[in-house]
Amino acid sequence: MAMNLRLPEEIQESLRQRAEEEGRSMHAVAVRAIERYLAGEADRDTVARLGAKYAAKHADLLRKLGE
């Protein structure tokens, strides 16, 4: 799927510099950054979901520990 991405000038310049330093294309650097962002958000969602699950499951214990 094709997509156009309009970046503020300063971000585009930073992306260009980073790509040049790494010897990669701007596209490759941007794709990797998006992949990392999406993976991080998925991890946060999983941690929040599991935290809520186990907090509910062990509510009595957590309450006692807090006393």
C-alpha cells in the first residue's frame, strides 16, 4: 500500500541526516521507527491488560500488602 507522508521540515532534515549516517534510505529508517513504535504500543497494551487481570485476581492480597 502506498502512502504519502508530509513531515515538518526539521523532522525531514533529521530523518535525512540519520539515514545518511546509517547508510540507509529515509524510507528504511522511517519504516523501522514506525515498527518500533507499533511494537512498543502493543507491549504497553499487553502489560496494561495483564496488569488489570492480575490486579483483579489478586485484589485481596494487594489490599493486604498495602495495609
